[in-house]
Amino acid sequence: NCVHPDNLPRTIEVYTAGLKGGTVMELENRYLRADGVYRWHLNRALPVRNDRGEIELWVGTATDIEDIKQIQQQKDDFLGIASHELKTPLTSANAYLQLMDRSVPDTNPLKKFVKNALKQLNRLERLTADLLDVSKINTGKLPYEYSTFNFNKLLQETISNIQHTFSTHLLIIKQSDHFEVNGDY
């Protein structure tokens, strides 16, 4: 058999269902080359029907996607390593900011900056944790936290968070309507 043993059950399942239902078939599997090497292929087949709706023949392709799979794996490996390496400095920064938060009196103007830094660091830690789960990215299931929020509040917070990084510019909102948005804050 030219189909890799690990891919054979799924290949049979997809082709059987497609032939039975007369539907388009698509699947990735590995085929054995003449040199004895298995390579990944993207297979697509669709039925060609006559005027009576009967299937006369199937037209299909098997496109070699081995190189794409290898690049995808390299990307996944890189993301896994990079996000793991980010966790240590983020944890240390979080600890230092928590100490600062406890040490700075509530009356000190720096308290607001420490709170904002902690908030942004927590966001970065969540993003890094999501990167660690490469499978979520690959399946398009990276979690979003949808809620309804005031867009003006988001705009004000964003400006507040970045304003101190501009020493020569002042960001000013000339018009800002209050309206609710449903999305990931």
C-alpha cells in the first residue's frame, strides 16, 4: 500500500464517505515514493456529474506539501521555544512589579504606573501562554474573550498607557462618542 499506515484508516474513511455521498473529498496524508520515503500530500477529489446528476467520473489532485509541513513544524518549534523563553523574564518582572505595588503608597503618583504595568504584564503573560499552545494557533482556536465594553474607555486607557512614552508629543482626543462594542477588549 502506498498510503502511510498511520494515515490509512482516515484515508479510507474520507474516500468511502465521499464516494458514498458523492461529495468533494479533501484530506492530508502521506504517500510512499519510489525511493522509499513518505511525503505529505494534500488530496482533493470532486465528482463530475452528467445532466441527470449522476457521477460520471472523479477529478482529483494529490499535491506534495511536505516542504510546507516542514516549514510549519519549524514555525511551531520556534513559537514553542520563544514563548517558553519569554516566561522566565515575565515571571521575574511580575514579581518585581508586585513588590513595587506593595511598597509604593496609594498617594504616590507612581502607583498608577505600577498598576498599569502590572495589568499590561498580565496581558503579555496570557498571550505568551497562548503561544505555548501552538495547537490552538494551528486549529484557529486561539481564545478570544468577547465582552461588551465602552470603546471610549478603551481609547482613553490606550492613550494613558502610551502617553508617557512620547516626550515631545501630546495625544489629544478631539471627539469621542460613547458607544458600546462587542469584541476582545
